[in-house]
Amino acid sequence: MKKAIFLLLPFAGLLWVPLYNRHDPVLFGFPFFYWYQFAWVPVTSALIWMAWKMDRQS
Amino acid sequence: MNTSIVPDNAAISVFVLCFVATIVLGSTVRLWRPLLNRRKAATRHTEGEEWGLGGREFGAWVTWFLVGGDFYTAYTVIAVPALVYSTGGFGFFALPYTIIVYPFIFAVMPRLWTIARDGGHATAADIVRARFGSRTLELAVALSGLVAVLPYIALQLIGIRTVIEALGFTGMLPLLIAFVSLAAYTWLGGLHAPALTAFIKDVMIYIAVLAAVILVPIHLGGYGAMFHSAAGHLPDVPDGHIVAQGQVVPYATLALSSAFAAFLYPHTLTGILAARSADTIRQNAVFLPAYTIVLGLIALLGLMAHAAGIVTTSSSQVVPQLFLAIFPSWFAGFCFAAIAVGALVPASVMAIGAANLIMHNILPHRSESVTGSRLAGFGVKVGALGCVIFLNARFAIDLQLLGGVIILQTFPALIMGLLPLRLPAPALVAGWVIGSVAGLGLCWIDGLKPVHPVAFAGFSASVSTGLLALGINIAVTLTLGAVIRLALGASPSTLRPGSIRR
């Protein structure tokens, strides 16, 4: 169950566009819209990695 | 092209050298590979297995390069920046697409790999035929794969053509060079050619992209200044938003439909099925997102082009023109070779995947002849050439999205078929027919535009055509499936055993 939540989180975070469709706050010159989506890349990798670990334990 | 810069001979020589060297290295792989690796030379597969699936022996690294390599293509380096250049933040939907695709792969593909390995299947159509015991469904899935890959290869040909045009060639010659190099490369090399040259290609693309994302902002006064200056060239979006209100739903639905479609294609599935184990795929789902960072940075080139003052009416020329404006000409030539090879490798894997479909699933008798596969692959490339010439898409990316509309119609049979839903084959076939006709019909009416406006219960928005057609497909499949089961009194003997087994 936890595994399914890990794998569904990126869908929720990225497909609900109004959540991040804005210019501010800016980080390193990147508007929020851009750095928020970039940030999801390592987060998604980590979530999949955790799901992978759980698979191997069971 | 309004501000086109004419490159000098240095650019052309470096381009020719790098491009030709890669083609020769890749297509002669069978001659020099045994010299490097004597152990592998001992294991012999049939020639067809070797040409088509690389012997199902690729480990984590090769799979990473192969899957990543045929996933990130001219789509990434030409089509996405072109869309970003023309529409701003909207073109960035490729980023969420290439993120959410990985949890999807992780959850679904190991299961599909296991089924394929156990049954000795090489294509999606093989898997579906064994599972539902339906030759019609096999044909449907194979046809979708074949037709969907044509516009996608067309996009790669456009990518190669674009850089050759940027080198100063005009008329039909660039397209001709693109086609001939692709045909020669695939004919000679088979799947081992792309798997190994994917490595060279990735290194070249990384060098080009790293140079671009570091040097261009320095040239333009930092990322902040770059974003600010680019915004001045794009339509104003009110309320501090980046994507206009009417584009929010298209943004999300295009990302979702692209993610669902991405690994249904024969070429991407080839990369998955050629993996050594199910765990190789899971492991890859963790590390493949590294490519997504690169994709996002490349997408930003579309904005950088505005900041650098590139003005062009042919949006595909955005990246080549930016490179010519910013880099010394020899390095621009190197980057162009990276783009061309980056289009060549996946186009070759696509042609092989489609050739496998023709040989295994579409022709009435299974054939293992390598010459046959090569001829089929050549036919596929001719079809793609036809798409370049006859389909008049506003953006190159529309071709990839058109492929998505077609391939998404195999989703119910291939992916929902993994669920214990007991879907009868006739229902799946009916869903496929109606979904495909609806999707292609809408694309035709909308002039290849990938979104279609819908209004429902006071809510109106443009939704990805592929997702709409898939929705229709699933609704028909489930409804008809329920009707068939009721009509047959749900007697277990009337359902194929394959559809019940999990």
C-alpha cells in the first residue's frame, strides 16, 4: 500500500498544474514553475528507489 | 529563417567526420565486437534473435543507454525546444511527462517482461495473442505499433534534416541524406548497432548540452536575466502564472497521455524486453530519470534562443541557430553531429521494432529470415519518409503526439490485460477499432493538433486527443465486455483461459 502511494505521489505533484503554475518564489533565477518540476526528478528517483527496496524485502 | 547564420567549412567538416564515424562504427559492430569481448563471442544466437532482440542479454548499463537512448531523441533536442520557443512554459509539459513515466514503468514493465520471457515473446502483439488467444487482437496491436512508429521516425528524419539545413544545404538534399544514412545504418547494424552507438551518442549530447547550459546563460547574463528576457518575447500571461489558464488542462493531459504511450511503442518495448531480468528494469526506473534533467535543460534552449535574439519562422531551427550564434563554428558542427546521431540511433531502433512486428505478427507465416526483416525495416523507413513529405504538422512535436494517439489504443489490451479484469478479446478489438477511428478522426478534423476542445457539465477545456480516444476505447471495452459476459452467462468455459490467469 505504501509502495502504491510512493509511486502515485509524482502523478499528484505534477499533474495538478495550478499547484505550481506561478512565477514566484524564484530560485537561482529559475521561476517557481521551472524549479519545482526539476525538483521532482530526484524526488521521483528516491521514491522509486524506496519502492524497489520494499519489493526486495518482501 | 530570418536570422540564419551561414556556417563555414569547419562546421561542415566536423559534422561530417563525427556523423560518418558513428555510422561506420555502429554498422560494423559485428566485425569488431568479438575482438573486444571474446567471452561473448562464444554464445551464439540465431541470426534473427541477434539482429532483433540482441539475444535478450542486456544488463543494467546497456539497458540504461538503450532505453534512454531511444526515448530521448530528436523529440528532445529539436521538437521540445521548438515548442518552448513558440509557446513558452507550455512546451515544458515534456518534463512532467518524462518524470511520471518512470513510476509507471516500475509498476508495469517488470510484469510484462516476465510474461514475455516465460512465453518467449518478442513483441507486444505476441504477448497479447498468447494472453487472449486472439489472432485479430494480435493484428490490431501490431498494426497500431507499425502505424504509430511512422510519424515518430518521421520526426527523427526531420531532426537530421534540420541540422543539415542549418549547415547551409537546401532543397530535398538534407532529407535525402537523412534517409540514406538511416537506411544504411540499420540495414548493416541490427540492434547491436544502436545499443553500442547509443553510448557514443549520449556522450556527444551531454557535451553539447553541458556546454550550452553553462555557456549560453553566461553569454546572456545568467539564468534570471535569460528567463526575464525570454518572457519579453513571449505572449504575456496574467496573474504571475507561467502557463495561461486555458493551457493548464492541455498541459496536464498531454503529459499524462505521453507517459502512458511512451513504452507501448515497439521500439521502447524492445529496449525493455531485451533486458536481462525484471530487476534490471526496476533498477533502471530508479536511474533513468537522470535523462529527464538533461531533457529539461534542453527544453530551456527554447527560451535561451529568445534571449539570444534568435528570430526564426521555422521553429525546428531554434536549437541549431542558437548553437551557431553562440558557439565557435567547429563546435556547432560537433553539436549538430550529436543531434543527428541522437536522431539516427532511436530511428534505427524504431525501424527494427516495427520490422519485428511485420515479420512476427502481421505476415501470415512467421519468418525468421534476416533479409526479410531488413526489407521490412526498409519499408518502414519509406513509410516514415512519406509522413515527412505528406503530413503537414505545425510543430514537429505534433508528429510524436499523433503517434501517441495511435499507440495509446493498445493500452487496454496490453496494460489493462495485466489486471484480473477478464476482458474478452472481441470487446478489446471493438474498443481498439472505435478508439483508433475516433482518435485519428479528431486529429484529422483538428489539422493534426494534439488537443481537442470538450465541454461537459459546464466545464470546458482542451484535452489531449490521445487521452480522449483512450477514454472512448476503455468505455467501449468495459461496456461490451460486461455485455458479453452477461450474454454468455459468465460460464468460465467460454472465456479463454489466458484472460483469467494472472
